[in-house]
Amino acid sequence: MRPFQYARAATVDTAITLAREHQGSAFLAGGTTEVDLVRQDVLRPDLLVDINDLPLREVEDLPDGGLRIGALARMSDVAQAPGVRQRFPVISQALLLGASAQLRNMASMGGNLCQRVRCSYFRDVSWPCNKRDPGSGCAALTGFNRGHAILGTSGACIATHPSDVAVALTALDAVVHTRGPAGQRSIGIGDFFLLPGDTPEREHPLEHGELITAIGVPAAPIARRSVYLKFRDRESYEFALVSVAAAVRIQDGTVADVRLALGGVGTKPWRARRAERSLAGQPAETTSYAAAAAAELAQAEPRPLNAFKVELAQRAIVRALATLSNGDGIPAAGGAG
Ligand SMILES: Cc1cc2nc3c(=O)[nH]c(=O)nc-3n(C[C@H](O)[C@H](O)[C@H](O)COP(=O)(O)OP(=O)(O)OC[C@H]3O[C@@H](n4cnc5c(N)ncnc54)[C@H](O)[C@@H]3O)c2cc1C
Ligand code: SF4
């Protein structure tokens, strides 16, 4: 491991100033993924700015029914917060199905959104990787890409976005609040995650030294009846092959409103807008759900090793919507990762 400096910031302003003064700096929150990547020589910061003393840990229920989640709130605290469990079960379930209990106690919400991809070629410096080393090539294109993306890919990168809770937040139109050298801003989650295009090294629009301070979730009565389903190679401690965040409002047997987002299949948390449009006003039944799922996955660009994800994603969408419309079998927000 290369030597680097360490500084612990007492205020948000200090953290931003310290980061801005060192071009090679990075923020350190729970450290559950940043430290691994530094150890593996994938990331080479010259300064780690520890932000754990900043007052950004609160999970607040807002008077209008929304949520404000501090960037340093731990995954486990957010998952167990009564307002999250009752009004946004999809967020709680997505968190509890991620990582392990120990990791969730350490890992922060801001760090979760900024975690890097799990592509094994990205994490092994002996392979070419455009994301780690722009212009070097992408070993996954012709390599072992069973877990890779089928939506939003480019000729430069096909890595999936790894976060579970980002999928739930995408379905709920969350907003990422930041503070940086240029002041404060609020970024809609759909604009926060960038498609790889020709610049896969750029995963979000944060400027150097810009800190996530909070995540806002707008009031969404539809989210009271919501679910996160995750399909993976083993039932615990594993990233998604396919996941679905869904919320639906059914009126007189038809779909009055629906939110759908997919994980494990996109280079960014994938809002399934085509499926949502297809479902509007349709009978709340399996044939409509299957047609909507097919409409979404029609744009998939699979490779031989990950082609199974196309059908798996369609089945997962149908299962999630059927779970909600049948009104039974909704997983309790309390499972293990
Ligand atoms: C074995 C294992 C299994 C896992 N399984 C899952 C899973 O199934 N699902 C899932 O979603 N996740 C999973 N994770 C990822 C885990 O959720 C992340 O490691 C964690 O959320 C990162 O949070 P952290 O606070 O530890 O971030 P750090 O490791 O401290 O930081 C991560 C990145 O975020 C940046 N950062 C941190 N906070 C901020 C901020 N406020 N503003 C700007 N940048 C910031 C850091 O600079 C760094 O680049 C797994 C991780 C491990 C190690
Ligand atoms: S898929 Fe992306 S992260 Fe993986 S090797 Fe290719 S460029 Fe790197």
C-alpha cells in the first residue's frame, strides 16, 4: 500500500477546504470500500479526509411527509428508522438486503451512493480497465461478464452499478444535496449517476472536494406499499444479479400510479420508464406486468454470458408487481443481508 496522509475534519467547511487543497484527496466515511480499494492499489489518494465527525448523521421525517437522510447516517440506522420502515419500506428492504449486518453498521449513505463498481477487472490492476485507467481498454467486454450490465452499456464499460438502496431512491425520485467549493446544490438522482459513454471514469457529477451532505426523499404516499426484491447467486452477503424496486397504486382494478427501478442490470440504477408508461391505466394483472417488463427489456444489449438477465429481470418485475397487487407476501423490512 502506498503512503498517504490522513486528516480528520471537524466541520463541513474544513472537509471541503482540505479536499480542495489536495488534488489527489478523497473523503473517508465508513471506509468499508474506500480502504479496500486503497489497499489493492486501485485508488491512490495522497490524502484521506475523514468526515466522521461532521454532524450529518440524522434521519429526519419532514413535515410534508418526505425524508432527509444525513450523508453519514449508517445504513442500519436508516433501515430501522420508524419513518423509513412505515412510509418507505422499499428503502428499508433495499438496505437490509445489502452487505452484512457488520458492514451496514459502518457504511454510510453517502458512501453507498459513491461506492465503486464490483467489476473484478476494475479491482485487479493487472487488467486493462477504462474506468480505472482511461483509454487502457475494457477486459470485461470479451472476458467473464456474467454479472455485468445489459442496459446503459457502452463500448468503453459494461460494469453494473452495485448499490441496492440507490435503486430504491431512484424509484422514489430522491435528491442528492451537496456542498462544495462552488456552494450548495441539489441533484436529482436520475442525473446523479452518469452513464459510462466514452468517459466511464466519471460516475457522478461531483466536483473535486464536493461533499454529499444529505439525501432528500420527496413525500410519496404510493411508497407505503412498496417492495424491493433482490435475486443473487446466494441469499446473503452478495450483490444483485437483478433487483427491482417497485411501488404501485391500484384503483378499480387498474394501475393508477407505479414506480419501478432495476438494479444489477444497468450501468446506473435503472428507472424503468418504459415499463411505467406501459402500465399506466392497464388492468392490474400479470399480462399487463409481463408486457411492461418486455417493453423495458426490449432495449437490453446482453452478451452471451449475461443474456439470462433479460428473462430474469422480466420475471422479477412481474413478481414484484404481483407481490404488491396481491397484497400478500410482501417481505417484511427486517431480513438479513
Ligand atoms: C463484502 C461487501 C459486500 C457488500 N454488499 C453490498 C450490497 O449487497 N449492496 C450494496 O448496496 N452495497 C454493498 N456493499 C457496499 C457497501 O454498501 C459500501 O461499501 C458502503 O455503503 C460504503 O459506505 P462507506 O461509508 O463505508 O464509504 P467509504 O468506503 O468511506 O467511501 C466510499 C466512497 O464514497 C466517497 N464518499 C463517502 N462519503 C461521501 C460523501 N458524504 N460525499 C462525497 N463522497 C463520499 C468516498 O470518498 C469513497 O470514494 C458491500 C461492501 C462489501 C465490502
Ligand atoms: S466493465 Fe468497466 S469497470 Fe469493468 S473492466 Fe470494463 S471498463 Fe473496467
